[in-house]
Amino acid sequence: MNEKGLITKESSEGTAKIIYILYLVSTVFGITGIIGLVMAYMNRGDAPEWLESHYQFQIRTFWIGTLYMLAGFILTFILIGYLVFLFAVIWLIVRCVKGIKLVDNKEAHPDPESWMF
């Protein structure tokens, strides 16, 4: 933020990176993912266009990840769920690392609607 309380380009980039980090930390402490989701929703409208793609990607990452985890939980009763959990964690890590790299390069996410990476 600048001295007038407005969000600057640099603070928006930092916020996007913090959300990715919160998602990574959520693999250990789940609540940080919810905090990241709220931050992504709050910052989505005020960001430059290239950062909006990251916020959209982060929001989808949370909801798709939640779906994968729910499927994993349901499938644990037939033991394949543990593989789904493993896939979901690896999927989350890859998406976050890719997103951080793109934010560092100040690039828009090429496909924020994607279900994969």
C-alpha cells in the first residue's frame, strides 16, 4: 500500500505470492488454504489484469482441490482414496510452484481455467 492507502502493483504481486504460499502451507495446516481463498476473492477485482488471472487460478485451485480431497475421503473406504490424496497434494504443489514462478516473472497465468497444471 502507498501512503494514501491504495493498493500498489508491488503489494498486489506480493499478495498473490502470499496466497500461493498459504496454499502450500495448507498441506500441513489446512486453515491457511481458507485464508488464501478469502484473500484471493478480496483482491481479485482491484488487481491489474495479469494478476486477476492468478487470483482466478488460485480460487479454482482451492475449489478443485477441495473436490479432489472430498473424492479422496470418500474413496478411502476402498483404499484407493490414499492415492487420490497423494495426487491432490502433488497437484497442489505443482500448481503453486508454477504460479509463484509466473508471478515472479510478472506474467499472467496462461490458462487460469485449467483443471490440471
